[in-house]
Amino acid sequence: MILCDIAIVDCVIEKFSGAEHILSSLLSRRKTILVLLIAIYCAYDLMVALYTAWDFTTDDAYISWYYARQLVSGKGLFWHATLPPVEGYSNFLWLMIAALVIKLQLPLVSSMKVISCCSLGLALLFLYRLARLFCSPLLSILPVFLFSHYTGVTWWAVSGLETLFYCALSLALIWQCTLAFGYQTVDDRPWPNRFSLYSTTHWIITNMLLLLLSLTRFEGIVWIIPLAVFIGCQYLSAQRELGFKNHKRLFLWGSTTFICFVLPYLVYFIWRLIYFSHWIPNSYRCKALAYGQFLAVDFDYFLFITPLLVLSVPYLLSANKDCRHVLLWLPSVLYTLLLWKANPVVTYGLRLFLSPFALFSILPVLGLNQLIQYFKFFRWDPEYLAAVLMLFITWFFVPGNDLNHLSKSVAEYNERTQNRMTIADLLNRKAKRGDSVLLDDCGIIPFFSREDIRFIDAQCLNNSDLTQKPFKNDLSLYADYLNSKVKPDWVITNYYPMESRGDYLTDLLYEKHFFKNYQLVSTLNSGFYLNKNQPQGKKMIDFVYQIFKRVNKPGYNGSLELESQEPKW
């Protein structure tokens, strides 16, 4: 009788276990469906937004493409064949990719945009795989939603710049580094001894990615710091167990780092130093160290991430976190230090902060999940609550892809682009062979102008004179030099009516009566309508080009035809 009762109990337990397994399977399937729905929404939202913004190409992209074309045509990395070399680009590897596209005679603009959009797709994949090392599939898709929702991602993906390519490399770097140190995807199975899972293969990939990152942008080298802090933390937290006690592995990994990263980067850096004679690229010295821009960029980024930072606090203060947390927040700290004096123009839409932001996006998810875990009285799965709250917070606090705003922004920018093309056409028709042009907007205009025209960058980005003494940090002296020695044949100025100012060098030239020897040839305006639904309403002019021609040089025969484009009110 007792044996019969025991058999009945075993049968009930077996059926209960089977029911529990079925219930667990159903819950897992529901989560999988929810993950797929969020992923499909992200893909749809991005594709529609990318299609809407596709016609946008930033003027700065043409600077790198100009150097790429110079390289392919055998002129080297020179702004002009008659001028000393100057490192006016900030994206060497991206420039090389553009040069390859030109060499293969592929359509340059669309090809670079396709590469950038593919990089965005890879970045989202790497972000998901990295998040899976911290949490479940449902929670891991939330950083992907958060990052892809931000409108700056779409804007810079179609810009023609390397932003999303660089972002994909940085996410892949952190992902591969964590895999190299034995961290595995979170699932229902307990981890084996992590130190037995150290992977030399992933360490090789990590070093190769660090090299590519450092070649893509100059500041890519600073990603060594979060890696070093992470490795140091690993060593201090597990001194007795750490795999580096194995001297054979230590030697192997050190040799790998030297061969895959240190040696090739050292070769590149020495070549750079010899070729351009500067330790730091012009792009960083001109735009990352701008006068009067103390913490302007950092403050914008801090305001943007403040709600997400608050959500991250429970995880950052929890006792069960490991060394990986430094990989998520330290890049943001490093970039705030790098860009403490940066010109806000170069970080519009968080352009230079997108890589740190992508990593940071994992933290609020972990923090929110940690907070919910404190409340044990919830009978439902806390992951569902975390997902709902994170989706709501993202929609509420993070600027999304407003298609009307994107369309309007593209139209406004393209009006200025059309003005640039008009200027290039004017110079191609009216400039004499070998004429010099002082220009403050060196992108589209030099790219589409004749090769014999010599463009003088009014900023130090592509101007070797402004990178060295006596003109370095002394624009007033350089203005005197332009007035007395250079005397450019053409001058193209920028004016910002809404701010009632021009560029600093232009204002100095006006003060020195530089333009008394020049005739205004053309004025081109661009702006926006106050009410997009009333295109015939009042138009606000926010940018004005003025093209001047020098008139008192020998051989000048009479006045030029005045071409102007009046504002359409």
C-alpha cells in the first residue's frame, strides 16, 4: 500500500514537472516573440527613417573624399599640389575605403552610404551580442531599441561620414574583449569555470579591431584605456585564479598584442609623423580645441543621458556586478574629457558620442532590472515590466525619428548644398587658371571645382600656414598676411543673419578694410519656413554666402556680371 502511494506521488510530481516544463517553454516562446516584434519594429523604423534622410550628405564628408581622390589620382594626401601636406581629414581608414571605391569606379556617395548603413546593422548586432553577456534575450534587445530609436543615428548613418563604421568597430571591440576573458552568453545553464574559457582567438580579434579603430579615427587609440582598466580590474578581483598566472598564456597574449596592434600602429604613426610633421591631426587641434567652447559639448551629452544615468544607478551600486561595468561607462567619461573644448558644430546629433552612447545604453536596462528585482512581491515575470518601462522611457526621453522633422532638415540642408554647387559652377566658369580662393566651407565647393583652382582654407583644417608659427593662434596676423601678401583672387564668406555675425577671420578682414579691393559677385541665401505647411509664408534666412572677386590686379578688364539670389519671402 505504501509502495502504491509512493508511486502515485511520483506520478503526480512527474506530471507537475512536465507541466512546469511546458509552462516554462510557453513563457520562453512568448519572450522570443516579443524580442522578434521589437527587432522588427527597430528595423522598420530605421529603414523608413533612412529612406527619408537618404538625400542628406554632409559637406564635411567631401573633405575626406577630396583627399581620397587626390590619392587615387597620384597626387598624394595633399590639399593642393603646390601646398605643403596637411592632415585635414580625421578618418584615415574611411578615406582609404573611399579611395578604393573611386579606384573601382563605383558611385562614390551611394557606395559610402551603403557601407555606413551596413555598419549600422552590424553595430546593432554587436550591441545585442554584447548585451547577451549581461542579460536575457528580452532585456538584450532593449539597448538595441534605445540606440536605434535616437534620431542622430539615422542622421549620421546617411551623412557619408565614418560615424557608424567607427561605432560598429568599437562595439565589436568591447564584445570580443569580454569573450576573450571567458565571459559567456547568459542562459539557464550555470557557467563553468570562466578562467578555463579564456580565448586567444578572441584576443587576436580584439587587437585587430583596436588597430582598425585607431586607424579609422585618431582618438581610436584611447580605447586602450577602458581595455586596460578592465584587464587591471580582472587581475585585482581574481589574483589567485586569473589565467595570466600561466606565463605561457601571458607571453602568447603579449606577443599577439605586439604583432596585431603595436607594430602596425607604430608603423602608421611614424609614417604620419614624417608625412605631416605633426603629432596631432589638424582635425583635432582645430575643432576639438576650439576657443571659448568650455564644456559646451559635454553639457549637451550630460543633459541627454541624465535620465538614463539615473536608471543605471541601481546596477552601478549593486554588489553583484563584475569588472565589465567599466567597459560600459568609461568610454563616455573619456570622450567628455577629449571633447571638453570641442566646437559644438562637430558633435551635432551626438556624432562623436554615438559609440560611447551605444555602450552606455546597456546600463539603464541593467539598472532598471536590478531595481525591479528588489520588489519580490510581483507575481509576474519582472522582465516584462522592465521591457515595458524601458520602452516607455525611451519614447519619452530619447528624441526619435520624426519623419516630418527629418524631411524638413534634409530639405533645408540641401538648399545650402545647392548653393555650394552654384558657387562651384561659378568658379569653374569665371575663375582664371591657377586662381586662388579663400574659402571657409571647404567640402563640396573644392570637390566639384576645377583642379587648377587653389583653395585656401580660412580655417586651420586644411591650411598648413595656420598650423605653425607665426600664424598659429594668431588670426589677426594671418589676416594682415592675406591682405598684404596672399591677396586671393576670390573670397567666399559665410554670414549668419540670425546671429548677426560672420566667421571670425572674415570679421577681422572687414576690420582691416580687406574688401575695399574686391567686388561682390554673388549672394546666395538659404533658410527655412516658419510654417512648413505654408511654403509661401515667411522664410527665415539662417545662412548667407557672399562671393567676392579681386578687382585691382593687373590684367583685370572691367566689371563682372553680378549674380544674386534674393531670399524668397
